[in-house]
Amino acid sequence: MDIKANMQALGQRARIASAAMAKASTAAKNQALQAIAHAIRRDAAILRAANEQDLAAARTAGLEPAMLDRLTLSEQAINTMAEGLEQMVKLPDPVGEITDMKFRPSGIQIGKMRVPLGVIGIIYEARPNVTVDAAGLCIKSGNATILRGGSEAIHCNRALAKLVREGLSSAGLPADAVQVVDTTDRAAVGALITMPEYVDVIVPRGGKSLIARLMQEATVPMIKHLDGICHVYIDDKADLQKAVPVAFNAKCHRYGTCNTMETLLVARSVAPAFLPAVAAQYQEKQVELRCDPEAAAILQAYPYLATATEEDWRTEYLAPVLAVKIVADVDEAIAHINRYSSKHTESIITEDYTRAMQFLREVDSSSVMVNASTRFADGFEYGLGAEIGISNDKLHARGPVGLEGLTSQKYVVFGSGQIRQ
Amino acid sequence: MDIKANMQALGQRARIASAAMAKASTAAKNQALQAIAHAIRRDAAILRAANEQDLAAARTAGLEPAMLDRLTLSEQAINTMAEGLEQMVKLPDPVGEITDMKFRPSGIQIGKMRVPLGVIGIIYEARPNVTVDAAGLCIKSGNATILRGGSEAIHCNRALAKLVREGLSSAGLPADAVQVVDTTDRAAVGALITMPEYVDVIVPRGGKSLIARLMQEATVPMIKHLDGICHVYIDDKADLQKAVPVAFNAKCHRYGTCNTMETLLVARSVAPAFLPAVAAQYQEKQVELRCDPEAAAILQAYPYLATATEEDWRTEYLAPVLAVKIVADVDEAIAHINRYSSKHTESIITEDYTRAMQFLREVDSSSVMVNASTRFADGFEYGLGAEIGISNDKLHARGPVGLEGLTSQKYVVFGSGQIRQ
């Protein structure tokens, strides 16, 4: 009960702060971002010491190396956080932008004004840099935020929260615009997702089991960042000079990211030419290829060959492993994708205009590409600036969520005394 | 359990139909709309007979006159339904529209493509015309829909469903793109709002108690159509030649609509001039004025005067009743609105530029107006064509929801073999 009351108090303070943030000037918001960047650089040693406390506890708890890696705040990571804030200063302020103004026959002029969402709750992994990125994005977009990072990062997050509050205050903005949940009790998450009176939207990042739990319990709407089971389809009209590098890049540029290709679909008639060519490159990286029988027959000499099962079409490996399947044509590729994909990012490699257009139209994913690596599905690459996550949802924000995804549009009407007839 | 299984089967069929609808041509969708309009005119007598069955049952059940009125399908109402479909034919098809294309330094070209949401569940009152409007909007926007109208209209909705299916089939589209829930059992609603695997969004229309129940139970996201506690604020820089007609129109043009003004806020210094002038008009319509003490002192001679209580600031009267409050200035007006409004529509009457801009920026409602009647907050008046409701939500669709609100945007990338560096 104490936790619930504490979270409600946090929510109340956030709601009050959100009103001030909504009308904050661009100059004040930018000043806060710059002050936080400055404080982070100034207190780098303090941040590293706090991080060291977290790391020591995590090592004792036997955390996996990949998670330790994400938790670590190196000198370079501290600098990158500060730079990220400085880049946000340069992004245009989305708040207050009026678009689509048009006159109606009644004489009123109607358009849309972009406004903050209000209070945003963000639930994320034990990655201290997300604390700063998320705080920065929420400040710039005029929102208040409640941040709940992974409990393993609690010391570091507390230290960062102090600097963020200092930066907000120095710019004349309410320190409560960014609050870090100061408990590792999981009940805090339960409270956060069930107080729609104080929280307008929840952005959950993290594993499937977290999201599944939130979907059952949340009464606050969510912008969900789910897994990425991304596909590349090599059409029989593909230019193999493009297909091989894209298929290699989509898998091997980075294994652990959500926009990495996990299943490669190949049109039957080009498979005998394409598969050995791309496999020669995968072999250098020791990529395991889990093939359907047809692809396996073509790649029988490949040293890291395995047999694909139904489960492979549904798996996000995040590792040097790739599912490979032969399909008849673009229709079968689209049907496979719409059945198994997590609706994140898919790409077709083809020189055929009509098939490219069909793929763009019919594939039901947040990013659909022609002749490009799925690795481009990213806020920076799309020109949004920073991103808070990549939404697999269809409502509101879809794909990489930047400043615009943290805002809403209301209708504005300019009249001169019109009444309805 | 049977109901749940039946709803799941409905959902499965809708999901399959949605794939065909998403790629349907504009011509086929328009042909379906025209065929349905034709069938409605042709079978007007059959529809009226089915409606007569509903009305007889409703009279026996002792339904209120206002609800009987909404349930009644007059000859004119039948014609209006058909005309509504014919107007939708003329609206541009939102699906497939690509916008915001830009080149990125990597060489990829990135933009957004508008796509249907998928399967839309609509829960609404016993108003047969909504069945046809909703079906038409979902067809035009390339979605499949499951319609659950008020049980009092079941016979009429069945008859309409038959004509809609006939129209879809005649245009080569799947009849299952529009399904009417063929049971009056309330368990059907419970099933509909908890099958996210088959339903992408729920649009609930109707009373507060329905929405409150759905908010507790739904696991499918919602676009909620709530109540309208709309305000007009008469600033001390208002032109009274505009203020009086707007304040009269916003209350008296129609009492039962959600964009009708329910609370009138008046700046202290103009209240002695403004209130008697507008009251002279309200008096002709016998509008009850529930006033705070200051306004009551000015209007003491008004024959339908009453005292406002705290409850009045939170009440949607939908009747010739108006709450009236004196405020110091635009700041107090905005504070009152953001506290009590249902975030639907608010209007300021002023000649002062800075206050107009402040009101537009700081009032947190789906429509914010300057010098215009709140009655303009409507899909037709805004130029959206028909509307499925007016969203009080901030995420996704806000304000009047037309064809665009029933769609989403995905990112599309045109490349020429780019790989991520």
C-alpha cells in the first residue's frame, strides 16, 4: 500500500509539472538539456562510482555478460549521453506547430496544433543511458515523465536523476518534470500502469514477458516496443549485386538489434544462384543457417547448416543464426511475412516495379523497404533525431518513435464570430 | 462459452476479410458503397417493417421517448443513410497515400504510407443509422468491422447487415468485411473487447457506464467517444456583437449533442454588460441558468435562475440548462476548463491576439476555438466527410474521427541497394 501511495504522489507531481512543461518555451527546454549535458560531463566520476556500485551488485548476483555490458557506463558512454542531449537541442521543437489550416464554407479556418501528450511513463531495462535519452526526449517534447529503469541500475539512475532535476531547475522548469522511481519493488510497475488519472501513456521496453504482463494489467494506453522478427525477401527479379550485400548487412551488421534480419526468404528460381553467393559471406562470420529442405539441398556443403522447424519462423535469434526458406513468388513471401513477422521491418530486393509496390502495400509492418537493409529502421537513420523505441503497434505511433510520437494533435479553429446554421 | 466461440469465429472471419479489404481498389470499395445505397432504397419497406418490430418491442419494454426517437427509422432517415454512403463515394480514398518522402544522407528515401488499421470493433447505441455509417466508413478506409449495436435495434440491424453483405459481394469484396453481432447477449461485448488477436481497435460510443466498464475489461486498444462538457469563455476583450450570438448558438442550436456548450465562463468586467444581453435570448428558449453567486446577482431578475453547485461544473445537461460562472481573466478560465472539461471542445471569444493564442495553446481539449460556436466540432463541419465519433483520447485520433482516424501510417523506404555502415 505504501508503494501505491508513493506512486500516486509521484503521479500527482508529474501531472502538475506537465502543465508547466506544456507551455514551456523552446529556449527554456533547450537550456535545461544543455545544463543536464554539462552536469553529466562535470560529474562523470560520481556517475561512474554509482555505476560501479550497480556493477558490483550485478556481478555478485551473477548477471549475464550481455546484461553487464548494457549496465556499464563507460567514459565514452557518459560522453555519448551528453552529446545526445546536445543533439536534441538542435532538433526543432514539435510543440505548438500548426498545420493543415484550411477555410471551410462556414468561414471558420480549421487546422491542427501539435501538443505534448502530458505524462509519459517509461519502463525499461537496466541501461542507464536510456534514463538520459528518455528524459531528454520528454523534456524537448514538453511532457513530464516517470522513469522506471531496471532495478540493477538503481544507483546510477538515482545519480542521473539528481543531475536532470538540477538542469530542469536551473532553466526555471519544474524538477518534477522528470522523476525516477526510487524503489526496486516490482509493485511500483503495477501502480504506474494502472493510474490513468496521472499517466497518459506507458512506453514499455524490454522482454516479451514484461510486455505480456503489462498487456494483461495496464489500464493506461501503451506504445509497445516488441521484438523484431524481420524478413528480407529476395525476388526472382532481384539484382544479385544488391541482394547479396543487403542480405549480409541485414544479418551481420549487428546481431543484437531488433531491426536485424532473422528470416531470409528466397524466390525459388534465383535460389541456386543467390544462396551460395550469400552463404560464402555468412560462412566468414560462422552464421548458422537453419534451412527448409529446398534451401538445405542447395547449401548442403555449408559448414554451419541446420534444419529449420516451424519454431524457427517465429524466433528472434539476436545471434549469428538465420532461418532460410524458399518461396514460389512475392505472394508466398508476403503471406509468410504477414503470418510470422512481428510487424517490425521487412525488405524486398527486386528490380520489378509492380512487385515492389505490391510488397510496400501488402506487408503489414511498421517499416517496409525496397532494396535496402532492414538495419535502416531506426530513428537516427530516418531523420527523427533520437528515438524512445520502435513501436510495433498500429495506433498512434508506428515504427521509430521520436519527438513527434510523444506528441498529439488537437484541432484549432480560427473564427470571426461564426455560428452553426 | 458458445458466445465466446461464436465471437472468436466472427473475429477469425473478420481478420481474413481485412487482408482482402486492405488491398481492395478504390473502385471496388466505391462500387460496394453504391450497391448498398441502392439496396437500402430498394428495400426501404422491408427495413421499416424490421424497425417496426424493434419499435413495438421497445414500446412494450417502456423505452424512453428520446431513445425511441433514436431507434426510429423514418423514410427520411432511410434516405439520409443512402445519401451518406453516396457522399462517402466522393471522398478521396485514404489508403495507399504516401507522404513526407525525403532523402537521407545514406541515400535511402523515407516516407509514410497510409494503411487500414485492420479489424475495427464498434459498440454503439440502438441507432440503426450508425450501422450503415460505420459500415460505410470502414469499407472506404479498407478495414473489416464487427458491429455491435444496441440490442433494441437487432431486427433492423439484421436487415441492414443483409444489404451490406449483398453490396460487398456484388463488388467482389468479402461479405465478412462487415459483420453484425447477431445476439443481444452482453457477453458478446465482453468477448469482442478481449480478443486482440482478431480486433485491432474498439470504438465505443454510448454512455459513461459502458465506457467505464470497457476501460476496466478491454485488452484491445480503444478510441473512446466520451461526453462533452464544453465551455465558452467570454473574455473582457470580447466583441459583444460576436459573443452574444456565439453563446446563444453554442447552447441553443441543439441541446442533445456532445459539442453543445454546458458551462459559460464570463470575465468579471464584462459580465454586467454581457450577461443580461445573452440572458434575454436564453429567456425566449426558457433556458435554466445555474449561476455562481456573482452571476446570479447580475441576473437576479431572470425567470429561470438557479444556484450552481460544484456538481454543475461537471455535468453534461444535454438539455436547456446552462451553468454560468464569473472568472477574473483568461488564466482562471483556462484553469477552470482544464479542471472540469471532458476535453472535448472549448471556445474563447476575444479580440485580443495574445489571449487567443494562449487559450489555443493551453486548453487541453480535442478542439479549441477562437470566436466560433462549439457546435462546429463535427466531422462534416471540419471537412472530414462522415465521422465515426469524436475522440476525447489523446493517442491516435483526437477530435472528430473520419476516414483518416480509421487508418495508420507505416514507414516506407525506397532504396537502391543501401547497406548500413
